[in-house]
Amino acid sequence: MASGSDRNPIIIGGLPSQVPDFDPEETQEWLDSLDAAVDERGRERARYLMLRLIERAREKRVAVPEMRSTDYVNTIPTKSEPFFPGNEEIERKVLNATRWNAAVMVSRAQRPGIGVGGHIATFASSASLYDVGFNHFFRGKDEGDGGDQVFFQGHASPGIYARAFLLDRLSEENLDGFRQEKSKAPHGLSSYPHPRSMPDFWEFPTVSMGLGPIGAIFQARMNRYMHARGIADTSKSQVWAFLGDGEMDEPESLGQLTIAAREGLDNLTFVVNCNLQRLDGPVRGNGKVIQELESVFRGAGWNVIKLIWDRSWDPLLAQDRDGILVNKMNTTPDGQFQTYATESGAYIRENFFGDDQRLRAMVEGMTDDQILHLGRGGHDHRKIFAAFSAAKAHKGQPTVILAKTIKGWTLGPNFEGRNATHQMKKLTVDDLKRFRDRLHLPISDKDLESGVPPYYHPGRNSEEIQYMHDHRKQCGGYVPTRVVRSKPLALPDDKTYATVKKGSGQQSIATTMAFVRLLKDLMRDKEIGKRFVLIAPDEYRTFGMDSFFPSAKIYNPLGQQYEAVDRDLLLAYKESPTGQMLHDGISEAGCTASLIAAGSAYATHGEPLIPVYVFYSMFGFQRTGDQFWQMSDQLARGFVLGATAGRTTLTGEGLQHADGHSQLLASTNPGCVAYDPAYSYEIAYIVQDGLRRMYGGDAEHPHGEDVFYYLTVYNEPIQHPAEPANVDVEGILKGIHRLSEGPSGSIPAQIMASGVAVPWAVQAQKILAEEWNVKADVWSATSWNELRREAVDVERHNLLHPEEEQRVPYVTQKLSSAQGPFVAVSDWMRAVPDQIARWVPGSYQSLGADGFGFADTRGAARRFFHIDAESIVVAVLTELAKEGKVDRSVLKQAIDRYQLLDVAAADPGAAGGDA
């Protein structure tokens, strides 16, 4: 990594126009020289001289304004290209075989009776980019480290499979199982990079467009973080992200570019495959997407390498003394370049070169066929090698390579550059013949006409295959490969959790603070303390975590180069190159990307990290839910804390902050284990079990389970009881345990509550006993989601095994001896507790905060949604009246007594409690 002296983290380039001119005569001499160059040699020559001066100024570290856009030509001039160390003829044969097998695999998957499809055109455009990377750059894991991290463009997966087939990593049976993961198991292949589906092959899920770019940025940042903290030597690891130009429209693609530049992530390279097409048509038909992206990346502080033209343009550009050719390139819009990709050489001669005599003269000695084959840089191995080499050698900045290609390249006139090419999945016999001929493959017409087109393999002992193996050996092994080398962690014993299990005594604290207290004890552990990665979006203080600032410190590769305004305070804001806390600013997307990178470090680098991501509950699953799916797919682990949870706990903030549905959203993610605990001792047991499951390992899961934990915690201070002597640990972990039996009364009932609603249930229990002769037991439902998940598994087993003794869901067993009716309540919408309704053995009613949140006191909000203690009382009485156990007349009495129809009559409740 570049040191602070190698780059200025604040000012990339500037023009100090306010500085007085101490030598006007010298200044005038420079200005006169420029005027003379314009007058005598013309504007183009003067422009060239200015560009060379700017280039030399940068070499001499003279700060000048950055140029946001340069000419539409290759950044690396021909004379500066390095020696190409490969055998281009062999690499061409390898690539031709890969191209063929990728297209045939998709075509075979689209045959009648299968019809699962696939995408051909994306890989066809980017095949050379990948091939150069595979042959010369991508480091494998055979040296015992994490190698390089390569984020493959999702739609290019057929090409990655095709190459693996040539290397005997996949069989023909595997290729025929493309997109048939279950019906062709164990040989099926996932449609896109899905580590959960193929955990020994893919590392990073990328096809949800935009998540690859942001994931790559924070992976590169995580590599630096791990190295700085001495957890893993990641100094050799390079992160490569292969992206599409249309994909760059996603806000996640560009939204975090500045952090990569700010932290000098020169271990990161974006390769944007600029085939100028989206899924439906051109990316910037009337504009130039490469120029636009160049401006964006330069403005964000990245090193930009444009790879636009192949070597066939070099002689023409060398003749362009007047700049007329470059000007034509600069002014031709992308939509027109796409048209040129589909037209004849004669058309290009007439329409591109024909409107200026100087242009026409350049190509007078060229045939129409030669003009037709003036190519794009993203298909030229030598140009690509030069760009990749320059990117890897560049220090102090991340690099983006903007590589111009043609979508559907080599697939023939029916595919190349066509607007519909992304949706085209099947090659006709004529298409196949043209494709074969262009690739010079020894496949007969008979083989193509006899039905399903064949795959092509030149033979295990052929020079092409040996070349591939040799180069992968030189690069450290095969890519992509996912390897789990980490060992189970030595976890803390019960003593670490003892303090939190004692409760809060007479002090009232929020469950958020209870978790923070536990986290502080866990981070003191000699074995795992250093492995915790704290993550928050500019809200550590909100969650009472500023107490970590002095000890854990905030990670910043430049340290703290200023005097903090609060430096004299006990909890001063402290940054450090070895800090443990990630402060990603106001960006939940960035924080979640950090979470994923940290949570998968056990596989990426063989060193487990334990991320703890704390955020406003509303801005988690709702705002970054797609990334939580990415987290599951990447088999990442860790703790996700939805703080300030619930619809009514965050007083005064209003509906945009009032979360009543994240538990329901979490239930849709199969990799998420979600809890809604009420008391500190429940949190302690849940976290302890989470560490065991994710990082402990057992016979069934020797490397730990591929899940992550989501806990919703609250900002409302309450008194936390100590764990009871007969604490039901199994019930806490499986989702429900009985907190207390009704103190008195003769009419039985059951109240089930979760999270912040448990104290309301306890209060309702007391009112029911004292005023209505109802003996109501209170149950803490620590996880509605886990109860439902287990019950669904039981029903699935019973459906498929009718001959066996039928199993009973845990929630049914647990409540079997409890006398109903049952009333469930939470600070979530009713659909959350309703998940278990079918398995509760008795009449069931749920209360919840359905609808939009709003700004008010906690008491008023709960009275409005009818989830407060008094509303629970009426709900219990209503269910008892349905069963004839109380007279219906008491219902109106209770409603009037508690003024349930008057929101203003409710006790406002506790105020404050940000943490």
C-alpha cells in the first residue's frame, strides 16, 4: 500500500489561483510559448504539448487539476506496451475452444424438453479479458494464502465453466447439467456464481448487478484491514472485479468509489466490459459511456486505463498528425459504433472514413475486409496484457480498465452487436457452422447436423491444455476455487457471559446496551477478542458504542492526522491504522459490504473474523435486503444487530424510522437465524450459541454452519431480571420459553410476547390477575421465525414419511400442556407472530403494529396500534368470551375502563433511551 507520503488523501490535484505571481516575466514567457505553438503549429500540436506537460507535471508530483476525460484512444501508447510473455497462437486456440463450449453449453440447455436457457453474448464479448487474466494474472490459493479475489461478471459464467471443462475441473456431464442443479445432481451447475450452490468453486455471488462492484471495493478494503491488524498476510492479494458498462448504472456500482481512492486501494482493479449494450439496447446510444465513466472514476480519484482499439488501428493512429482520426473517434456516438459492428467494411469506409479526404486517404490501401476487421481493444491479448500489467503496477490508487468490446463477438452476424443478443440462447445449424469456421475448430458438418452440437476438447495431452495447466501452476492454482482452511475457534467459557446473565439489577437499560456490555466482555477474550470486527454506519454513539473508541479504535489506514476536538474526554474519537472498528460513514450498503467481506474471511483467507454490524433496524433488511441475500449466498457469518427495533420504540422519529416488519423480511432468508430477545440473559445464550454454531464446528459442520444471526434489540430502558434458576436454555434457543406463571386467578390463559413487548405482557398478566380473575402465563417468544422454520421442517418430513411415527413441531410440544386461549403480541406487524398460528394448540389471537409508523410518545403509539398492556388485557378477555369463560359484557367495561379508544389517555411511557 502507498504510504501517506506517496499520495495526498485530501487534495488529488489543485490550481492555487489565489497565489500571487512572483515572477510575471517568466509567466509571460510560458504564455508566449503557448501562443506561438498555437499560431505556428496549430491547436492540435499545442494541445499535444499541453498534455505532455501535464503528464510530466504528474511524474514530478506537481499538483495540477485532473483531466476528467481524455481522447477516445488507448491510454497506453503502443511504444509503452510491455513484452507479451505468452504464446498468442496457443492462447487463441484455447480461447476458441472455450468460446465454443460456452456457447454450445447454453444452446444445449435450451433444447426442447429442457429450455432452461442461459446467456451467450456477455462472455463472448469479455472472453479475451478473462483469458489473459487466467493465463497471466489471477493468483490461485496453492501457496496457502487467499490468492486473488476475482469477482466474475454473473452473465459470463458459461465461459468460466467452459474453461474449467478444458482443465478437467468439470466434466461433460457437468456442462449438460447447466441450470439443472437438482434434476442433474450431483453434476448440476448453477446459472450464475452462487457459492452456496457450488461451495468448492465459486467465491463471490455477483449476478445481482451492482453488488459485485461494491463487494469488490470492500473486499479490497477488508484485505488491507486484515493485514494491518496482523490477522492475515494479504499483501499479495489483488481484487479483480469484472463488470458491465450497463451495470455501472446501478447506484451500488459507483456509490462507494471514493472510499477506494481515499484509502489508496491499489490492490483493486475494476475491469468494465464496455460492449456498449444493456439487455435491451445501447447503454449510451447518443453519448459515449467510456468517456462518461472515465470522468466519474477520475473525479473519484481512480487511475483510469482506457482500452479501446486493437493493434490493427496502430498504423492509422500513427498517421494521424492532424488529429482528424482521433476527432472522429471522439465525436462518434456509441449507438453509431454499434451499427458499425453489424455493417460491412464498405459501409464503414463510406460512413466513418468517408466524410473527410484525410480520413479517406488513410484507408485507401485497405480492402473492405481489412476495414471490417479494425477491432476493439478488449479482444486483443497484447493490449489487454498491457492494461492489466499497468493496473497491477500502479501504486496509490485503485485502477479501472475501460475495455471496449462487441457483445456476441465471434458468434456471427445474427448475434454480434444486435440489440436482442442478450436474450438469444440458441444457435441454429448455420450459426454453428459459421461459428466453427471462425474459430477454426475440427468439427464436421455431420456432427453439427446430427442433433445436439458436440463439445470440443483438443485432448488432455495437447499443447493447448498443457499450456493452460502450466500457466495456472505458475499463477498458484486454479481459479475460481473456494477453499475453507480455517479451524474451529476456541470459544469463551460460561464465565464470559455471567455478568450479563445476572441482569441489570435496579438499573434500567435497553437491550442494545445489554448486548454492548456482552460484546465488551467477549472482546476481552484472549482467543477470539481480536477477531471481532465492529461495523456501524456513523451511529456508534447512538448505540452506546463510543465506549469502544479509546480501546478498539476506528480503522483508518492513515491514522489520525489531526487533533480530535474531544481529545481530552474519556471517550475521545480515536482513529488508528490498526483500529478494530469500521466506520463506513452514512452508508448501510457500504457497511453491509464490509460485513460480507469480514463474514467470509474464514474461506477467503482462512482466518475467521466475527463481524458485528449494528444499525438502525429500519435501514437493514428494508434498505439492504439484497445484500443480506448476497451474504447468505456467499456463506458469510456474523452478527447483525437491528437496533432501535420495533414500530413504536423510537419516539419522535416518524414512519421512516419505525420498523415493524424487518423480522418478517428476515424470515424469507434461509441463511438468517433471527431472534427478538427481551432480556439480557436471553441475549447471552443466543450469542453464545451463535458463536458455537458459526465458529465452533462439530461432527456435522466441522468448519461451522453457514448461517448468520440477526438480533433485533431496542432503545427502551427496562429492568432486566437475572436468569432464573431453572432457565430453559433449549426454549430460548428454539424460540419460546415460559417466563412466569400467572400469579393468581382461576381462569387460565396464555400470553406470548417477544422483545420489547414482554414487559407489556407481564404488566397485562398482573392486571388480569388483580382485576379479572384470569391466571395468565407469560411466554417469551425469542424467535417466531425459528419456531415456524422448525415446524415447516417437521411437516415436510411427515408429508414424505407417512409410514414413520409422525413428528410434532416444537412449539406444539411446548404449549401442549398450556390451557388457552393464546394471545400473541409484539412490536411488529401481526404477520410476524401469525407465522406460528397453525401449530398453536388452541384458539389464537395476535396483536401487532400494522400500518405506517408515526412520531409520538411510546404510550400513544402503542395505544394507537392496541398492543399496550391494557390492549393485551382486552384481547385475552375477548378470546375468553369467545370460549364462554367470561361474559361478553366485560369487554365493553374493559375498553371503557382503560380508555382504549382515546390515544391521548395512554401513559406516555419512558422517554429517551437512544441506546
